Amino acid sequence: MEKVGLLAGVGRLPVECAKAAKDMGYEVCAVALLPDTDPELKEIVSEYTEINVARLGEIIAWLKANGIRRVTMIGKVTKELLFSGQHAEPDATMMQLLATLPDRKDDTIMLHFVAALAHAGMQALDQTALIRRLMPQHGVLTARKPTEKEQNDLNLAYRMAREDGRLDVGQTAVVKDMAVMALEAIEGTDECIKRGGKLARGGAVVAKVAKPNQDMRFDVPTVGMQTIRSMIESGATALAIEAGKTLLVEKDKVVALADENDIAIVVM
């Protein structure tokens, strides 16, 4: 049975990925990169360990010891964790990687991370290779369609999110009344939604899209239950995601929660 390594961040997506990989006949060996990785992951995979994302040398050593040659990186790991010292000090391998970065954009960091894996004899897989079924196509997913006003705002939010992605800053935009309330930066999608919602004082819309030249090995845009919870908290009323390029985790639960709170979800 072929092995695949799973570098797991926060959220439900690593669990869904592990289940899909097992269904396809892979033996899954997982590294939980953060303390709050979904605990169910441990019960699904063949081999499991917890190594902080800052300990790159330890991660690589564990993968090699388990005979891993192909790796997928799934789940939320916000890059400020590498710089804040909140969870672990970077080891020598990570310090060397950080020292070689020309800048600290998301893609720059991840491309160097992928290069480090390749140097150790491991190939980074397309993030969606095992879970492409989680990417919805065009259409309205919820009972309610966006209003004309919401759709106009969503169109602007979609364009702004694409531009944010083109600059390799973030993938999310919050708009109200054709004015940009917030663009995602280092804080991540949920905090961007909350920040934009606070400024909008309710009635904002949200768009989350792929970067124009999205590398499908990492940072593929993902929407799940926490996204909707953040929208509810901020008073946002509609969400747009990109068809065929956004992972929608726990779709039935997401749509049900959105319907309960009169939030429209459209795949553009």
C-alpha cells in the first residue's frame, strides 16, 4: 500500500482529506502542525505525530523515517505563527529557510517549504488531488439567492479578492455599498470578515477566491463552518466563492447554517 504524508493544519479539511486518501487505497501518515488540529485525525490515519510547524527539520526527519515520498499540505496554518513565537521557536532548518527568503509573502514561504521537502526526496502533491469533489461548480447553493444589491457588492468583492491574491497578500474581500471594508492580510479569512463586518456595521458581503496563478500544492482557498460563523458574528449577508477552485468543507452543514441565518452563498 502506497503511503502519503499529510501535513495537517487547523480545520476539518485534514480529516476529509485523510478519509478520501484511505478510500483511494493510501496509507496515511499525518503530522499535526498545531495544537488545535482536529483530534479526529489521529483516529483515522495509520501513523500520527504532533510537530509544530516551526520545527521543519523534525517534520522532515519523521516523514523520512516513515518512508514518505509524497506529501500533501492541508488545513489552515497562518504564517504569523512562524514569526510570533507563540507556539515554538523555529529549529535550525526553519531558521535557514527563513534566512533565504527574499520576502515573506505566502507563496514565497510555501515555495521554499516545498523546495525543502523536495531536497529531502519528497514531492508535494496538488492539495486537491484527493478531495477535488469538495470543489463546487457555478450556481447558488442556498435557498436564498443574493439580492441585486448584494450581487453588485459581491462582484466588486470578487474582483478585489482576486487583486489581493494577485499581490500574494490574501484571498478574501469584504464589501458594503460598493465600498471595500476589508482585504485579507496576515490575519486570515475569519479575522478579515470580522474586521470588515465591524466597519460595515452589518450588511456586508464576502468573497473568497483563488489567486490568479494559484499553486494547487498549497494555500487553496477553503470555506467551512467557521467561515459562516464569522459571517454571522459580523452581520454579513452573502458569500461568493470561486467555481472549481475553492474547497467547501462539510457542504451540507455549511448550507444549512447559512440558510438558518438568511445568508446567501453563490459559486461564481
